[in-house]
Amino acid sequence: MENQVQQKKTIFSGIQPSGTLTIGNYIGALRNFALLQDDYNCIYCVVDMHAITVRQDAAQLRKRCLEVAATYMACGLDPKKNIIYCQSHVSGHAELSWILNCFTYMGELQRMTQYKDKAAKHADNINAGLFTYPVLMAADILLYQADLVPIGADQKQHLELTRDIAQRFNGVYGDVFTVPEGYFGKIGSRIMSLQEPTRKMSKSDPDDCYIAILDPEDAIRRKIKRAVTDSDGEIRFDPENKPGVSNLLSIIAAMSNSSIEETVSKLQGQGYGSLKNYCTEVVLDTLRPIQAEHAKLMADKAYLQSVLMENAERANAIATRTLRKVQKKIGFAERIKK
Ligand code: TRP
């Protein structure tokens, strides 16, 4: 049993508690995570320390950390099988991050496109944390000796840097860190903006571009009704020429666990009104039980907080093992037990 547990690969993922999770996150990541929980050691970290690289309202941030954790659990992730916790509850993230800062070059960080984008967007607050954000991310991953990291295309550069830092460190001190690889879900599940269907659905776009997992029913009905389609009137899957219609078909297929072909043949010959109605119903059917479970969890904060504390302790045990090894390798004075 013990052996079996150790042979499982480790998956680590970080989720920002800034903003709300969308059905794009659900289809591309969350719903697949539930399928991994028996075969991998999965660690899901709510990265509140990353979130403060841009200004956050304290009360909002506090609430969103719980909300993200509750959403993960409501999507079927068992907090006993997975580790779901807040980054700031495990001090090893900050400690390893400092050490790795000393193994990362300014030039490497200056090349990061997310840093350049965010610096342009938050020109009034280009703080050092924004600059060293990728190092904290590397610390997150390397602390847990993660084998696989599920990421979107926008985080590939950060994962590459993580691998470079790990290899650099290992080159000096021996095999301390597992060098992680990206884990990319099934293709074909990229969900696009409802208003600009050639762009990825993003929570940072205006409200009517995305459907949040926690959106109320009337908002979901309204947003799908107003989703951009085209004027040829034919239901056909053709992302190049019919991005809006194809996106709705993708959403239906994903939410009803069917293929695009099945979805198209079911709706062929009907109008866009039917397409949208059907899409609305499958989205609502999928989200209803998740929202109910989420509400239940949020109503019992004491339980949710106890889960997070318990999980932080489990995370801490793993993180501390790596951290002590690193500290010893670089020559920090030993901690002598009395
Ligand atoms: N930077 C990631 C994002 O914005 C979040 C993140 C932080 C992360 N630490 C991580 C993702 C570790 C994967 C692994 O999406």
C-alpha cells in the first residue's frame, strides 16, 4: 500500500484567487482533475501570495480563497484524496522562493512575457513581487517534487524557467529537484469568449464574454442568448469560419459528455435559437449540482477552514522535507534537535 502510494506521480497546480472561475476552467481543467485523483497524488494550491503582486481588496481576497477551494471540492475533488490548500499557510513557499531567487538571473525574468504584459497593465505598481512571480511559481512546483503541472499555453514560459532553475540547482548540488513537465489535457476543449469567439474565454474580459461556474441562472440564460454567432444560419462545426457557433457546439459537447459529431447531428437543421436553448439547458444542468454543493460548503465556513488547515499540514510535511534538503545542500547551519 505504502509502496503503491509512493509510485504515483505527483501533479501540482496553482490557481489564482483573483476573479472567478469560468466554464472554460471547468471544461479545460477542473472536470478532468476529478478523473486524476485515484491515479496521481494531486496537489491544488490557491496561490494567494501570487495574487498580491497586484493590489487586492483584503476582504475580497479572503473570501475568494475559500471560494476557489470550495469550487474545487464542489467539482468533485475529494480533499482527502487530493491536497487542496492555501499557499500562504505553508511557509516553505516563501522560504524556497528566496533561495531560488539566488539561482535565477535578472535577464531570465526580464524575458517573461507575462511580466512585460502585467508591468504595462499595472504601470503604477511594478513591484519586485511582480518581477519575481515566476520564481515563487517555481518554488511551488519544486517544493512538492511535482512530476506534472497542468497549465495553459500562457504559463509554458514559466514552466520552462522552473525546469531551468531546477536543472541549474541540480547541476550544482546533485539530484535535489524533480524536473517537472507540462500536463496538457485533451485537445479540442478550448472554450472561447461568447462575444469574441476567436479569443479564449477569460475572466478578465467583460462579464458577458464568459460564464462563471458560480453565475446565477438568469445571467447564464442572458449571456448565452446574446452570444455572438453568424448570419449563415447553419449549425455546423467550423471554428475557422463559424467561431461562435462552433464554440457553442464545443460547450454543449463538453457539458453533455458527447462528441462534437453527436452534438451536430442532434441539432442539424435547427435554428440558432434551438442551439442556444439547448446550450443553456446543458450548462445549467451541469452547473446546478456544483453550485448547490458550493453553497453548502460556503455556508459551513468552519468545516471548510478545517479542511484547508488539515490539507495545509499535509502539504507542509512534504514541503518541509524538500526545504530541509535544499537548506542542507546550500550550507545553512544545521538545526540541532535538543
Ligand atoms: N501562474 C499561474 C497562473 O497565473 C498560477 C500558478 C502559481 C501556478 N503557481 C503555480 C500554476 C504552480 C501551476 C503551478 O495561472
